[in-house]
Amino acid sequence: MANLLHPLHPVLPAADAALVEGVLRRERRALAKTITLIESSRLDHQLRAQAVLETLMPHTGHAIRVGISGVPGVGKSTFIEALGMALIEQGQRVAVLAIDPSSSLTGGSILGDKTRMEKLSQREEAFIRPSPARGALGGVARQTREALLACEAAGFDVIIVETVGVGQSETAVAGMTDVYVVLQLPNAGDDLQAIKKGILELADMVVYNKADIDANASDLAVGQMRSALHMLRPASKHWQVPVLKTSAMTGYGIAQVWDAIVRHRETMTAAGEFDAKRRHQALTWMWTLIEQGLQQRFREHPAVARELQAVTDKVAGASITPTAAAHLLLTHFGGDA
């Protein structure tokens, strides 16, 4: 068996080296086990996952990363299945990372995307991984970025990240994908709400799904959305956000959506913005992890832990200003335990 590991990386334990070899050989079981390792909350598993990912990194970066979001009921899963099947017919391999809502009571997750994408899940060229959000920001699992890299190393041409709905998840998904697609419903009154929530400021394209239900309403919604987009400053001067119509049930408009995604990548690459965006995303994620790590270490610091409750009570009782409280706790954090 030829060694596919990168020669500059240290030798991994046999089990983890086998995972890497399996991922690079495009073995679905190895990819699934790698993502399970990434998602584990155990510290030893997290350390192993990072070592595996570091070894896989030279084999990442080649896929088109697509974010899909939209209100519940807009037909995200049906849309993704239609798009995925169309791409497979073109000879491409498609991975779907679907973030499922976790129960706030039990921590459990529905994990129903494989049933909603029955045809796609049966194709060897597709890999669907539902992951519980576990309370992460906006329903986007913290481990999604690392799972995306593992899928790229496994040779998938297109990685689709599906969010649970709308809210803060748009920022998280837009921060890990190349093109962000917002699905809308015609005649649902959500176009102005989208503007209020800032969704359109993140969107690289807007797609009205279920256009076959009411063609007149779809045409009206598309026209209104195009007018609304003129009120916003575009994220890039090189790209005008297209507004498209589809029917995922019939396949209408799916090819046009993919053409727009490809055109977006070509346009951004020619303008020098594609690589710049990925570099910015990687650095932003690094600082996010640093901030999260520092906050966790801050709370766990013995001197801070001893004083935290008393200081927060004083802030709540207005006997000390938040600024003074923060300075006091930071002083404890910077001193000896």
C-alpha cells in the first residue's frame, strides 16, 4: 500500500494514520470516522483530530464550498438533493454537511436529512453528514469547518453546508463558504424581512424556490427582490447578486443556479477576491477560536473563579461599574492563581 501521507508531517499513531490513508483513498467509512473524531468533545479526541487534519491539509482547498440557508419550509433539503443529483450527472462528487437543530432539553438532534434526501443519500458519489448543532451559534456546529476540510481531502468536488434556518447562522456559514445562497419563498412576505435581518448583505445569490406553485407570485417576488438589492451596497463591486427562480421538485432552474455559482467563482477568481476571501475566513476563524479559548481559560482561572460570582453580583446590584469589574477580574487573571 503506497504511503499517501505528507512527508513533512510527524508520524501518526497507526489508527489515525489509517484514517488519513482511508480519507485520501476516498473511503466513506474512514471519512465518517474522521468527522466523528472531529465532533467529539473529549480532549484526547480533539487532539487526535487536529493531528489528522494537519496531515490532511495539503490535500484540501480544491472544492467549491456552497452555503445554503433559508426559512423553514422553503425546501432546502429538496433543493440540495436536486442540485446534488444534477451535479452527480455531470460527473462530480458532492458532500452535504447538514446542521440539525439540537434539543434544548435533551441535547438530542433530529438528524433527518438523510431521509429528506433519500435519492442523494443512495448515490456513491454523494456523502451526507447530519451533525447536531449542540447549542453552537446560530445552529452552525463549531466542527463544521473541520468536517468541510476532511470532505475536501476525500476528493469531493462540491461541499454544501445547509443551515437549520435563518438568524445568526448566516454569518457563520458565509464565513466558511465561497458562495452563499439564500432561498426564499414567493408570496411569503419574507423579502423585506430578509433586508431587515441583513441576510441580503451576505447573499451572493437569491433563489426563489417552489416557483411552480404560483408563477405570477414568483415573477413579482423576483422583481421586488431585484429592486431591493439596488438599495444595498454590494459586497463586491465585481459581482451583481442574481435573483433566480427554481422548482426543486421538478428540477426547473437548478442548472441556472449552478451556472451562477460557477460564474461567481470565475468572477471572484479573476478579480483576485476568491483566494483573498479564503485567507480572510481562515484568519477570522483562528481569532474566533483564540477568543473562545481565552474566555474559557479566563473562567477556569482559580483566582477569577473565586471572585467571579461576587463581582458579577456587584455589577448586577449597580454597586460597581462593568468597566471596573472587568478590570478587576482581568487583574486576577493576569496575576498568580
